[in-house]
Amino acid sequence: MAADKQLFHPDEIAIAGAPIAFEDASAMITGAARFENTPVPSGGNADDFVSRRRVPTTVQFKLQFGPNEHPMEYATITDAPITFRDRVSGRRAFMPRCSFGSLGQIGGGTVDVTFNVLSPIQWL
């Protein structure tokens, strides 16, 4: 029963099939539902309602930037598949179309990397 309630904790990342070295517990998906609902009050005494809007989906992680990495390797990635995998539960998040978003400061340890997810996530 405990395994059924285990949290998704990505411990492997692959971009276009190539494994990436990243800081443990830093991989996150934002906007996985691809929309959000906001409450909107009614004009009178009637029930309120919700307004739905699209939100971007992104993935972030802290790259272990070493001597074998070059910033342009990441900055030129377009329409590449990214996979987050949790080895313990076996669960995967496959994002078939991702493009580079941003690269954080280099020189102070791990580097924040963001990719834009351009198609719905496939949960496997």
C-alpha cells in the first residue's frame, strides 16, 4: 500500500535519449495540467463561477555544469524529447516536444535550466 502512495521523485533525466547529470531533488514540472481555474465572483447574489486560462508547462532542474558541458549545447535544443524517470516507482514523465527556455548563472555550483514543454506530458 505504501508504494501506491509514493511521491514522484525524478532521479534520471534524459534529453533526446542522452542522460543528464543534475542535482538530486531539483527536477520539477510546472503547469502540468496546462491550464488553471480562477474563481470569478458573480455580480449579484448568484453563485460564483470560474474562468479557465491556459498556462505554459515547463521543466526545471539544476544542471551539474562540469568541464564536458557547453552552454550552447542546451541553448540550441528545440523540439527534443525529455524524460523524467523515478527509478523507485518506475514512473516516467515523457515530454515529446521541448525547447530551451533559460539558463541560470554559471560559476556558483549547479546551474538552473528551464525547458518549455510544447506538447502534453505522457505519464507512463
